[in-house]
Amino acid sequence: MRSTAAARIMACDPLVVRNLCAQSPAINGKQEVVRDFSCNFRGGACYRLIGSDLAEKSLLLQLLGLQVMPDSGEVEVDGIPVSNLSFDDLSDLRNRKFGFLFSAPFLLPAFTVLENVAMPLFKIAQVAAPEAKIITEEIMNFVGVAHLADRSIGELSALEQVQTALARALVHHPRIFIAENLGSKLSLEATERLLGTIRQAAQRLGVAAILTTSPLIAQHPTDVCI
């Protein structure tokens, strides 16, 4: 039964949205608006939201990440409609199915790199400690921070902090990965390196990666630009 359910989930697109419409309250005369947005986000692909209006891309990311509910339209995560879910069920779905990388890494300074990365396995996936250690080490090696395992957050460079936050976002194997304004606080070279890791994660883990980037970042042939 479990294998059948898992196969059914993997056969679905991780995220499907139809006719999304939403608008934010006007601030300083500016209102963010999303009109009639539809897309099937496939696992294994990297989607970049492009365009000059950072605010409206931010609102769309919040809608896709279930952080804001649309005024109208439909959202399905692994074939599950979210419109009728309770607040608690919606929060649980977001925690289990999504990984987020924000403009700031939001790492906990009292914990080591390893402890920061492993945290979702205990809080969300409820994985036993021996298995959590194996999974955490694998994802840290993939992202390129395995050698930093015992470091404190204060010892890390800006890129290393973002890489640690990326490992934390991927460690519980989410179906959808969302990154906001990638590269806003990094060099062009560091951002391209990070993007390369995200593209590999999408392909190897079957994740639908959705992100916004600095306008300076060149488009890549494998990216799906929206």
C-alpha cells in the first residue's frame, strides 16, 4: 500500500496552480497584483520568475509557497487541493512538502552547521537520530558544506551561510523548493555556484525548484523562465 501511494504521488506534478488571482494591500500607493496565473510545476525542473517588478514576483512566490492564500484560483500539492484545508493541515503540508531559502539565511547561532541542517528531520520528518545523521551528512556533502559540520554560524562566510540554509531546506527531501531573490547579498560568481547546486538538486532529487534571482544572473538553457 505504501509503495502504491508513493508511486501515485511521484506521478503527480508536485505543484499545480490554475487561474490564481490575488492582490496585496496598497503600501505607499503601490499594490502587488497577480492575475490569472496558471502553471504545472514539474519535479526535476528549475523555474525562474523573471521580470522587472520584484514586488509582484514576491507575491507570486508567497502564493506558490502557501504563505498567502489567493483571492481565487486553485492550488494542488501532489494532487491534493489546498483550498479546504484547515490552518493546521495547511501548515503541516507546507512543512512536509516545501523547502524555503529566503533572502536572509535565518540560521540559529547557538547551534552548529550540522545541527542547523538536521533540524527539519527532527521537527518535521521525525526521523530517528542514526538515520538523521546519515541523511544530514549526505545532503551537506551534496551542497558542499560537509567540512563545516562542527563550525558555529558566526564563523561562516556569507556564501557558506546560504549554502547551510540551502542544505537545511533540502534535507527532508521536499517536493517543492522555493528561493527568494537569490544572489541579492552574494557576488555574481557565488550566486552562479549556488544556482548550479540548486539545478542539480532539482534533477537528482526530483524537486520542482522555483526561484527569483538578481537581474544580473544570466538565464541558463535548462531553466524554465516564467
